[in-house]
Amino acid sequence: MNDGPIPWPVNIDRGYYCSETITMNRIELKDKLDLLGGDESQYSLSGDLEPDRIILFHSYNEWQVFYLDERGGRNGMKLFKSENDACIYLYQLFLNRKK
């Protein structure tokens, strides 16, 4: 696991992201969310489509991050080419919630 400093702010939507300096997979993301005090009922990192949580979902050649509402709607979907990029984005979402 990479416990070194992560160069923040990382803003993927605005292009301030460099995947060469940050690496993260689902296991490392889980550890970091635990350190933030993240509640496991707020997210799914295994791709389980459980409602009322943020989902990290791997579909063929892309990674998806979205909120799955109670009716099965996928809201705020972001698509990524790598697990690393999706994990960093999801970590940033939870970091921003803590502010």
C-alpha cells in the first residue's frame, strides 16, 4: 500500500490529475476510506449494485463510479479507463465530504 503523501488537490474533472504520481486500487481505497471514517453502507467497491450508495463498478474495459438510487437509477456517472483513476476520483469524493 502507498502510504506516502498524495499530491492534492486532485481535480480530475478540471484536468489537474496525473496518474503517474498517484496509484490506488480497490484494496488501498478501502484502507484509506476506513482511515477517513467512511461508513461502508455509503459505498460499494466490489461492484455490488446495492441502492442508496456510491458504486465502483468494473464493466469490460471501463470503470464506473455512480450513485445508485433506490429505484435503480445511476446518477452522476463518471467513466474511467483504469481502476487507479476511478479509485482516486472516489477517494476525492469522500475527502470533499469531510471538509
